[in-house]
Amino acid sequence: MGNILKPIKNKDQQLSELAQQVAALDSSPLYKIRIENNYKPVFGEGNPDANIMFIGEAPGAQEAETGRPFVGRAGKHLDSLLRSIDLQRDDVYITNIIKDRPPDNRNPRVQEIEIYSPFLREQIAIIQPKIIATLGRFAMEFIFTLFQLPLNGKKIGEIHGTALHTFSELGETTIFPLYHPAAVFYNRKLEAALKTDFVILKKLAWSAGYL
């Protein structure tokens, strides 16, 4: 008999299978914390064909309780920013680098990044977003490293709202650093900058035919 061709899986199927792998990731040091606290893994959600992908750092308590990214106070602010440029969650894809909540909202550790980052990489490969909008310093630095982009010591305050075009094995992508939506809760002066950056993001996506 000849070789039987396997059916090509669509993006929803691929993401679903990847999410199941995250759910069963008992090798992660955060898995035990998830089980002990009756948390859920937070894989990501949105349009699998989205041209714009938002990437944050890690889920917080409300996210771990619901299994959904950005549903707490920062998430509501993100929703508001999306609406300000005529977008909804269903128009984009939202995820984090880390798929389980670190205790006390601490920064992810190197081992945790090594365990979870391949899943994010695969999400990017499946969705193939045209624009990756990073939310906060941590996500920005990680994505710059992933795409081998030089930061040259620059901080998020220097490059937020700036589009950086890159070609890699993950495809042609534009990286667009943003302040984290929660940053304005601690520094109200960032509110105007974040709103302006979302307007720039809309213009960038619209001019490229992504909206």
C-alpha cells in the first residue's frame, strides 16, 4: 500500500493540541502550584488567524482562576485600549510567555522561561501574526531575544510605540513594544503614551492592510 497522507490540521486544532500539552506540563515547577491552588493553565485566546498578537509576561491570580489571559484590572484596561482603536478581543490573539501563574506575581525564573517559551514560539509559528505587540518590559526583552533583535541597552521608555520589522524562521514580523496596561496604575503619566501608541498601532496595521 502507498503512503496514506495525514489530514492537515487547521490552526484551531494545532492550538488545541498545544494547549493540552501545557495543561499536562507536570515537569514545570509551577504545575504543583497550579494544582495546589486549583488554578488553571492560561494558554491564550483570540483569533487564530489574527494579524496582531499581544504577548504579556505571565498570568495573575484572576487569570489563573479563569484560565483566560488579561481578565483582571489590567485586562479591562487592555479591552478599553482595543476598543479605542475599534478592535475587540476576537480580532486579535492574546497570550503570555509563561502559561502558569508564578507565586506572588514574581518575575518568571530562567528555568520557567526555558520550559514555557517553546509553547509561545509554537503559538507564533501557528498563528503567524504580522504584528507582535509586547506588553511591558519583560515581554519586550524576551521577544527581542527570540527574534535576535538588538536592544543596545535601550529601555522600554525609549522604544515604546516604535515598529521594528524583522525576518526570521518564524516569518516576516513587525515587533511593536508597548507599556504594560497595568503600568498606568502606578504611573498615570503613561496613560497618554499608551493611548497614543495604540493609535500608532492601528495606523501601522491599517496601512499594511492588516485591518
